Amino acid sequence: ALPRAFHFLSLASVFPADVLDELRYVPGNFDAAYGNATGGIVEIEPRQGRRDGVHGFGELDIGSASAMVEGPLGRGSFIIGAQRAWVDGVLATAAAVSERVTGEPTSLLLPRYFDYQALFDHPVRSGQLSVRAFGAGDVLRARTSPDAAQASAFRLRNDFHRADLVYRTRQQGFDIRLTPSFRY
């Protein structure tokens, strides 16, 4: 489970759609397997990487850059991806131009975010072993004046990082899943 599914202001998902296999919504009153959360849960299950060759993409636009590569690794597969936004830089530059033209200071909310995923899946005996590392971070700051002495000190930061070792198997009609994880 991820602590949140989207970056600040819902600008982008913290887990890219290209990596998703399953997305389930579990409303309130869920069982203890999800811990001590108090509201509904969005359960995200990543897919396995492609095994028919190495594939990938890179994307660069005015607000962000992202890249992903996937392919076979031994008998298993891997997916590595990352995304970084610079919306804050674009907005600050536009505000600076506007301030020069109008002579009026501009107040702004400046969002910045990143996320990363590294997934490895490998068949073992009668099951599947997965190693996953992923995380995301957001910074939302306010700029009320271009003058540093008068600028607002508002800054909100939120990030998470997680590493999982997942073993799945089916024994005597039961699905067994063992998932030790480290979360920050």
C-alpha cells in the first residue's frame, strides 16, 4: 500500500500507469491486513516487466521529465522508471517575466515532485520472488514576493520511500504472500 496515490495538487500519479497491473479500491471497514489506516484504501499492484526484449521510453516536456526501461533479466524481468517535475521553475520564470512587464509582485504556489520505481521479478521453485524499491517526494512552497527579505516562509514537504521483498505461492488451494518491507 502507498501512503498516497498522487503528488500534490493531483498533478501526476506517484506510480506510473505504465507499470500498473491492478488497481483496486477498498472502502472503509477493511480487514487488519492493511494496518491501522482509518479510511478507504487504493490498492496498487505493479506488473512484471516484459521478457520479450528491452523496451523503454523517455519523455521531456515543459513541466516534467520521465523515463522507463524494462526487459528480461535471467529467468525474470525488471522495470526501472523515474519522473521529475519542474513546474516550480516554469511558474517562477513566468512570474519573473510578468513582474518585469507589470512592475507588480506576484504571489505563487510552487509545486515540485519526483518519483521512482525499481522492480525485479523472478520465478523460484513453486512461487514468484519480487524485489521492489519505490518512492516519491513533493515540495509545495509559496512565494509571496520576489524580494527574499519579504518572501513567505511557507514550505510543505511530503515524501515516502519503500523497499519490499515479496514471495508469492499457491499451496493446497491457498494463495500465500510473504512481504517483509522497509518504509520511510
